Amino acid sequence: AKRNLILAFESSCDETSVAVIEDGHKILSNIIATQIDSHKRFGGVVPEVASRHHIEQVTRCLNEALEEANVTYDDLTAVAVTYGPGLVGSLLVGVTAAKAVAWAHQLPLIPVNHMAGHIYAARFVSEFHFPQMALLVSGGHTEIVYIEDEYHFQILGETRDDAAGEAYDKIGRVLGVTYPAGKVIDDWAHEGNDTYHFPRAMEKENNFDFSFSGLKSAFINTVHNAEQRDDELNKYDLASSFQQSVVDVLAEKVMRALDQYPVDQLILAGGVAANAGLRDRLERDIETLHPQTTLIKAPLKLCGDNAAMIGAAGYVAYNHHILADMDLNAVPGLEL
Ligand code: KG4
Ligand code: ZN
């Protein structure tokens, strides 16, 4: 049989990425150009800077993706692209590039939700069995998703303020860690202990929502008060206490969601899914509390934004005849 080859574009935030995916789960190439260095000195992503970078990188990424996969446009089955959620100017670069390729080579165009993409990063480590649940934790989102059947997403709960990754980045800044701070705080957390006992917002509430802004404020107040009193602060204990609080609420809420919605598989995905503390904790909790459910952690390399995950989701969308035409537009606030 002819190979299904999907060319995928991702440009929703600060990563320009183009990939070629074979039959939905084999990565032939996954080129990622990160702009982190350009945003570092601003402490976060600057939308105008991001759009310009995407424009500068997208053609190079495209050419490298095709070359590394050793395929030509004639070999392709379809083109997939992230059309939301994300920064509108950034999204538009990927959408425009994907449309240009689809139009020039008469290929079907597959619109992909970025968060569906994060879920399908897990498809590279395991086949999917339904029903599923996904814990999606990234710089922009924190949500628990119930997936009754393939590509049928239902959000059970989400953050009411900051996303988990955003909280990491904000408290990192207070400790002088450059953007994005998640990995450094995660590493420090393993050198310290939960001595500060920060709040665990909404942990005991009977819903699947989250809130991280109170934790962020408690953290910032602790640091400022200590500085005013000239008290010694232990950054490892601070990181550890913060992380313990985040991991506690995430794990506790997901385990409670699983009580109510039993599933075959729990997927952990999104940038914060790279967190070692979170990965370990979910592994332990699943084993003791929900042994019938299999935890599928997105591979470390595919937790952050990349086009391979968009290609994997795009393959499934294509099989479900989810297609777009040339008037496809970016949708910054797109929901699952
Ligand atoms: O999914 P992603 O690459 O971009 C968005 O779609 O938002 O997620 C980026 C976020 C950043 O906030 C970053 O600090 C966080 O993921 N992150 C981590 C870790 N690695 C990246 N947070 C906690 N622990 C980590 N090891
Ligand atoms: Zn993302």
C-alpha cells in the first residue's frame, strides 16, 4: 500500500516546526527552530518578535523537513497545520505556508488544534485505546480532557487563571531564572524539600478546575518578605515547595477525575509534562489508585511544541475527513 505521508506545520507560539509523519506514528523528520534566545531578555514571548522569527524560519524548516525525510512534494498525502489556539501573528505564518503548499501541489489541507496535537505526541510511544483521559499542561493551558472515542474531546476542567507552565515561568523570574523556567525549577526542586508549604488551591473542591495565581502570589510574598527582613532563602526548598504544590493539585484532581470517568489510558502531555516530579507522581498514583488505567507519557522530546505531534493528530483528523479549504484562518482562542 501507498505510504500516508503528512507534512505538518506548527507555529503557534515561539517554536517554528515542520515535520513529515508516515502513517500517523512514524517520524521521518521533525525540524524545530526555537526563538527562546530572542525572547529571554523580555522574560516571555513578544508576539511581534515571534511572528518575524516564524517568517524567517518557516521556509528553511520546510526544506529541511522534506530533505531529512527524503521525500518530495509529489510523495505527500496531505498537509496539516496548527490553526489555534496561539498567537494570531504566529499562527498565520504556519497557516499561510501550509495553504501555499497545499494549493501549489493540490493536496488536502488538515486543520489541527494545537492541544489535540499535544495529546497525539503520546501516540509516538503507544497505540491509543478509548476511552482516554488527558492531562494537558503547558505554558498556555492546564486542562483535563475526557476522550470517549478517537478525536472526540470533552474538557472536564481547566485553570481559572494561570496555566501551570506560566506559573513556573513567573516564579522562576522572581528567582532570577530566565524564560522558560520550568526545567531549572524542576531540577532545583529535586535538591530541596517542601519546607514552605504553599497553598494547594481548589485541591479539595468538587470539580476538575485549577487555579495557580494564588500559589504564585504566596510564593512571591514569601520571597519579598524574606528579602525585606534579610532572611536567608533556600532556592532549592522554594522550588521544591512550589513544585510539590503544583504536582499535588494536578495529581489529586486527575485521580479524582478517573474515579468518575474510568478510562483505558491516561495521557500526560504539554510542555510541563516534561516535569520529572509530575511524571513520577502520576506513575505512582496510577499504580496504586487506578491500576486498570495505563499512563502514557508524551516522550520528553515531544512534550514541548513541535510539528510531529501536529502530523500525528492531523493523520487522525484526515481519517475523520476533517479538512479545510483555502479560506482557513488562524483562530487564536480555539478550544478543543
Ligand atoms: O507546550 P509548550 O512548549 O508551549 C505551550 O504551548 O505553551 O510549554 C512550555 C511551558 C513553559 O512554561 C515551560 O516553562 C514549561 O512548559 N516547562 C516545564 C518543564 N519543561 C518545560 N515546566 C515544568 N517542568 C519542566 N521540566
Ligand atoms: Zn504547546
